[in-house]
Amino acid sequence: MFDSLQDRLGSILNGLTGRGALSEKDVSAALREVRRALLEADVALEVVREFTERVRAKAVGAEVLKSIKPGQMVVKIVHDELIETLGSEGVSIDLNAPAPVTLMMVGLQGSGKTTTTGKIAKRLKDKQRKKVLMASLDTRRPAAQEQLKVLGEQTQVDTLPIIAGQGPVEIAVRAEQAARLGGYDVVILDTAGRTHIDEPLMVEMANIKVRTKPHEILLVADSLTGQDAVNLARSFDERVGVTGIVLTRVDGDGRGGAALSMRAVTGKPIKLIGVGEKMDALEDFHPSRIADRILGMGDIVSLVEKAAENIDAEKAAAMAKKMQAGKFDLNDLADQIRQMQTMGGMGGMMGLMPGMGKMKDQMASAGLDDKMLKRQLAIIGSMTPKERSQPDILKHSRKKRIAAGSGTNSAEINKLLKMHRQMADLMKTMGKKGKGGMMKQMMGGLAGKMGMGGLGGGMPGGMGGMPDLSKMDPKQIEAMAKAMQQGGGAPGMPNMPPGIGGPGGLPGLPGSGGGVPGLPGLPGKKK
Amino acid sequence: MTDAPEETPRAEETPPVSTDETGSPAPVKSAGHPTSVPEAGEHHPQPVESPDEPEFLRSDAVEDDQADDSDFSWLDSDLPPDEDEDAPRSSAVARDRPLPEVSDDAGFRLREEARREDQSVAAAPKLPWLQRLREALGRSSSNLTGSITSIFTKRRLDDDVLQDFEDVLIQADLGVETAMRITDRLSEGRYGKEISGSEVKRVLAEEIEKTLDPVAQPLELDLDKVPHVILVVGVNGTGKTTTIGKLAAKLTRAGISVTLAAGDTFRAAAVEQLKIWGERTNSEVVARQIGADAAGLAFDAYDVAVKNKSDVLIIDTAGRLQNKAELMAELEKIIRVLQKRDPDSPHTVLQTLDATTGQNAMNQVDIFRNVAGVNGLVMTKLDGTARGGILVAIGSKHKLPVYFVGVGEGIDDLEPFKAKDFANAIAGIEAERQGAAAS
């Protein structure tokens, strides 16, 4: 649905020679697309206006490096500016106050306050060893207090006993007392959802604030929010003075422009993001990731993290060893296909990939979907163990048998084998290259979250995975530009493993070898 | 099928568009369900004809999408939404009681065959929905209107003005594409001419209404065979459970008996929440413990609904983001299982959309429609400042009927969706209309 900004800018600015500095005219043309990309990402219009003006000021006259397209230059400037606007990383919840520290959660209905309350409580309890008390002040929605109680049981965090008939302010005061008497470090007040124009409820919220003097007031907001994000952030901030923002549903496929809007109008840091339904799905905020997303560059880091979560660490380690030895048989391929399936299949992964919007459609129309993965597994499943470990012995009669067994034909089997061979070759070269640093990096990455570094697997010369544009030096950008011309692929994924067609494959998953398998026979992106 | 109080005096402000809001010809369900003879034996699972139903739907929808992406003829045409045509045998039972009467402004109606021709009861002209929605939208559109008026007090229509106009629409979450479309319409034949604020409002309302009118339909219940199964789906926090509560209240008040199924077996206390709504509406709630299989629950709930002789079974589901493949697969399973009981079910798949959601709402509908066969929408939380303009884009692309809008947390805050009111409210045509509506 959305093309990446880079693709779009490319088509506009390709005609330009791209030498020297960016002219006023180039920039204006580019900014029209930037504006549109931001609006499509749900960044509020007023924020877009200011933002594009700032970019204009920086971009006009900026030196364009040789062999970099002006479009890429603009993207870099936009990207940097986005990150700057989104704010620095690592602003965590401030507990630097006499205990019990009161946190108050506010937001619209259905933005995820109660779930977030549970997540924060669990995080404080597990990671910072705090004794936390949660209290629901939501007397309006049926069973809201019950919900928090259940979450408390799940996360083993205490909740304030429910007393029917009490009003929100009373409950808040009671929570304060209970926290003081019970020796709690933190008390989290989960307020009822309210629209910011509901005056009585806004007054109630202000009253709660006056009575409990919360140290932190966190605005919980849905990252899928549209243009209204500015209004709601501003209203809540004006009424109670929020100290930070928690973005929820960041694991959705929204572009997350609301983050920029809210940050820009309130100036308050985004402290945490909710990335799933489970109680531990709460993460620190990284501006660069949201920036990439807003620009439609996908979210490679999240993809990698998702991969890291889903890939069985032991299997991956075994795989890495095999790779080092240059061995990669069909069993391994089957493993990888299965891993892909657990990561949400092709669709899920493509959604996170930069520049894959178009491909997704192409693939769908070409009938390439998760069914193909299944078919490939069926093919491998129809082989004997010997055939799986030594694919070379597969000759015509064996293929015929396998085709019959898996309900496919020999052409499909050949495709699979070709893909396997190419991947195996790649593994070999990587195994050689990677003896030292890279392998270690990849292995290390498995233990914790993968950083950018581990991504380098499939890339020549150990260049970082998804290029973090802000940190790249001009030379790298230049290299990237060249690679893009060759491969016509997604930005930042030059020289992808073969067998994955033109558009650049998936980046090396941590420890599972270069290029994700299972994309055989993808039609090369027609240029 | 027209609303009595709606009819007359809007002529001065509005163009000669069809004034028929609620009663645009009902989507023709395949004539008369030839094979839907109710069976004597109540439940024995039928051999399901096409277990791949979702797949089939999917391929359908893909075609649809491609057609719609490039083509904008929707602005002029009003296609009826697709309806399924086969009517295989089902284990649904024949209704053995007289049908209740439903007033015209209820926002739902019984399917024609079952409906008694009794329209003499003029609906009491209570207008809370109009007022409330207009108030709500008015707050937001006062911004919008303000900006439009200021742009157009009397100016020549040039590119700058059009750009400003487009911006205004974008701020209502209409999306860049739709905003440009409407802006183009505006400039057609008017470019370079002087234009006044009120004319702009009129054109805007016209365009929005043109898109939304075909989708503003009442929810149709087929009570020839009961239970009529309504599956409610949507992203987390869009208001599924609350909508179900309100809908159950609406139905039970009209004398339609309802069974609720607490299919959100994931979120803490979702079951309790629905149970409270069940108490408020005197409806039985079928529930299991948290973590139970939602599909199994739906299957059982169907039996309970049959046993209770309920007219309608409303199934709640856990909220899910549309990009979570495994959760979407779970939804497919619920439908698959329901079809074992009655191949036609779920008769209605309602998706709730949060009015505050931006462009992602489009994706939500895309995917939920493909996976779960959504055939009706409810837009919730229209009581904030969010304008829900994305509905215009969704309406034009998917042509899915919009049955209701949620305008508050109270039990009565679920109102039928009316294209004209929505369009006028977004465009800021208020005062004139208010007078008209009140008379």
C-alpha cells in the first residue's frame, strides 16, 4: 500500500543529475513527497508543516555526495530530523522520589491503560525489584477493576482490594494510604478512559492529580491514532501535565506517525512502547525505529528481534556450527522454513521489511504465500533421511517418487533444490569469512536481543544490516547506492543471497544463516 | 423506509441528491433461499461443503482490491455490497414465534421475508443521536468549518486554496488519496472562479455523502431461521464488548431474544465485562474460563442459543491486531467451526473501528474482511474530537455497510449510521440542519 519514501523520492529526483548541492527546486519537489509520506503515516498536519520547514532549511544547499542520488540525501536529512524530533533514547520512568512513588495512567478509552499498567508493574517488579501496588480507578467500564485484579494475579503484583461504590478520588486516596502503610515503593493508579472533551471526567482527573500528587503522569496512547493525536495529547497535557507518553500497539502494522505528533506538540518524551499482548511485551522507545517506520522503511530491527525471540537458541547455535563447517542440508532448510512460519509467515515478515510493500502484492498475485512454505516442507518431508542430508543423490526416479509423495512436481522440487544449493554456497562463503568476528557476533546475538551488528551476516564486508542512516558515513551511503543500482533491491540490503529473486532478500537472521530461506522462485522485481 | 422527521425541510442547503438514507434498496439476498427449509432434527453437524470458505473469500477480495485501487468510479456509483448466494442446509431451527416489531429508527431491521408490513407506527422523533453526534462532530468540525470558511470567504479558487482545502480534509483523517479526490471534484468547473464558504461546505458534504450513502444501511436480521449469528471482531480496544452490550440492549428492547458468547478468552476480565452486559440486558452469557478455545466456545454457544430459542447469538472475540497471522488464523477457525453448525453462519460479521484510528483503519478492514469475511462495520468513539474521516475512504473502497456509530459509554449510545448527518457534521453544516431536524 505504501511505497517507501525512498522509492518515491527516487522516482521524482532521478531525473536530476544529482551533482553539487540540492537546489531549492529539488528540495521543494522532494518535500511534497515527504509531506505526503508523513501524512500517510498519520503524522498530524500541523506537525508535518513545521517539520517540512525545518527539513527545507537544512536541505537547501546541502552537499550531495558523488554517486548518491539526491533522493537518498533528502531521505537522510529527513530521517535525522525525525530522530531529533522524536527525542533521545532511554528516558525511563522516573522513580526518584520518596516512596511510595505514585504513577498515574491517563488516556482515551481502549488505548491500553490497564494492560500497560500491568506491564509496567511487572517490569518494575522484575527488573527493578520494586514492591508495586496497582489500583484501578475505573468505576465506569464494567469489570475494569476486575481486569486489573486478574492482571495483578497473573503478574504477581498486588492490587488494591476492590470496594464497591467508591469513587475514583476515594480509591486513589485509599491506594496512597495502603501503599504507605504496606511499605510499597510504587503505586500505579489506572484511571478510567476518557475523551479529552468530556469535561466532568477531565475535572475528575485533575482532582485525582491534586489529591495524590503523582510523580509521573503517563499518557497512554494508541500508536494507530490518526490526526486527532495532537488534540488529545495537547488536551491531556494542558489539563494534568503529563510527564511522559506510552505508545501502545506498536506491534501493529501502523506507521506510527502519532508518536511524532504527540512528541512534537507536548515535548514530552515517549518512555515506553507496548509491543504485544503478553505482560512482558513492553520495551524502551527507540526513535530510529519509529523514524524508519514512519518513512515506510520497515522495521528491520523489530524483524530481527522477532526472529531472535522465535528461533530456538540451541538449534540456531547448532546451525551456526554447521555453517561454519560449510554444511547446510535440507534438514536445516526445513528448520528455517518452520521458523519462518512461526514468525508469522511471509506476510508478517514482509510487513516489517522495508520496501516490500509492492512485493507483497506481487507475491500475492503470483500465488506465493504461506502455502508455498507448506509445500516445500511437504517436499522435504517426502524425502528419506539420507536424501535430506545428501541432496546430491537426488536423481530423476527419486524426484518422481518425492513429487508423488508430496503432491508436487519435479519442477518445484528442482526449484527447492536450487534454492538450497545457492543457500548452501552462501553459507560456505560466510563460514569462511566469518570465522572470526562475524560468527561470534552472530552467536552472541542469540543470547540477547540482536543488535544491528549481527545482521551483518549476509552482507559483504561486514556492513551493518539495515543502515542506520544517521550513523552512516558518506562512503557507506555511496556503497549502498551502488548496490541498489545493481540489485534494484530494497535499500540497505545489497548483494542479497541468490535464490531470493531480485528485490533483495531478507537479511541474515541471527544465527540462522544468511538470507531467510523459503523465498525460492520469487519473481524478480520487474524494473 | 424513510425517517419521518428526516424527510422534509432540508432542501435549501442540500443539493438534489437522493434523500433516501436508511432505505437504499436492501441488498438482495439470493431470492428466497430455496434450500433453506428448516429441518426438524435440530443439531447434527452437517458435512461442510466448503471448508475453505475463507480462502475463497480471500481470492474474491483480492480482485476487489485491485479493481478499487486504481479506479475511482466509486464516487458516482453505488454498488450494493456482495452477498453470498448459496444457501446450504443448516442446523438452524425455524422460528416458532411471531416476530417482534422493530421501529424504523432502531438501526436494524428484520429481513424482508420475515418482516411484518407494519409501518404505521411512526417512530417517536427523539433525536438524541442526531444531536449527540452533531454535538460531538460539531466540536471537531467547528475547527474544520472555521478553516473552510476562512479559506473561502470570497476568494478565487486557485491551487493554494485547493491545497488548503485538501489539508483541512486530511486533518479529518480522510487520508491523502481521498482528500485529493474530493479536492479535484471541487475544482472541477469551479477552478478560477470565486467561491463562497457555504458552497464549499455543500460540495464537501455532497461528496462525502455520495460515498457514504450506499453504505449507511440498517443491520438486517434474518429471523426465519434462528439463531442469527453475529460475530464481532476488531483490533484491541476498539470497543467490541461495549458495542455488543449496547447492541444486545437495543435488540432485547425490541423484543428480540439474545444469547451472548464471551469469546474473548484472552483478556483479563473480558468475560466478566460481558456478563455484566448480559445482566443488564437479561441475556444469557455463555462463557468459559480464561484461555479456553474460543472456537469451541462459539460452537457450544450456538447450541445454547438453539436451546434457548434465541433469535440472535452475538459472539464476542478477543481483540487482535490484523498483522498477527496466528491470531487471525484463530478467527478463521471460529468461523469454520460455526459453519459446522450452520453453513450460513456467521450471518453477520461486524467489525468495530475506533474513530480515533488513522490510516491504519484501512488495513484493518482490508485484512479482517479477507480473513473473517467482515460484512458490516461499527464506528466507535465518535464522541471525542476524532472525526472518523477514514470511514469515507473505507466506504469508497470496500462498500461495506456501516450499521452503527458509538457515541458514548452509556447503554443507549449506539446509533444507526446516517450518511447525511455524518457528512453534514463533518462538513460543518449544522445550524440549518438542526432546525430542520427538530421540526
